[in-house]
Amino acid sequence: MEPTIMFLQKIGANIKSIRKKKLIKQDTLAKGVGLTKSEISRIENGKREIGVSKLAAIAGILGTSIEAILETDKF
């Protein structure tokens, strides 16, 4: 598998894990960052790239850091 795809999947899994731990729904996260629920789902499944500004917005809503979302060594 291509490294970029693996990285996107790990980031997406981190977002999903943090979101679920915080009991935040995809709809709520999507509205907060200006995306659709479908786009959030694609990000969480590693099928959509995410820009720095959206990543920062997601981190803010989830009450975490960008570094925590980007952490990949726990996999």
C-alpha cells in the first residue's frame, strides 16, 4: 500500500477514535468545520485528503492537538 494512503488512514482513524471518545457525532464535527458528514466520513476512512486549516479546525472542535491527530506511531 502506498505510504500516503497509509498515513491518511492513520490520521482518519485517529480523528474517528478521538471523536468517538468525546461523544461527538460526525454531523456536529462536519458543521463545525464547514464540511459535510460524507466528507468527514471519507476523511476518517482515509479516502480524502485534509488541509492544515481543516485539520486545525477539527482538532479545535475535538479539544485535542494537531500533533495528537497526526500521531502514527501508536499503530
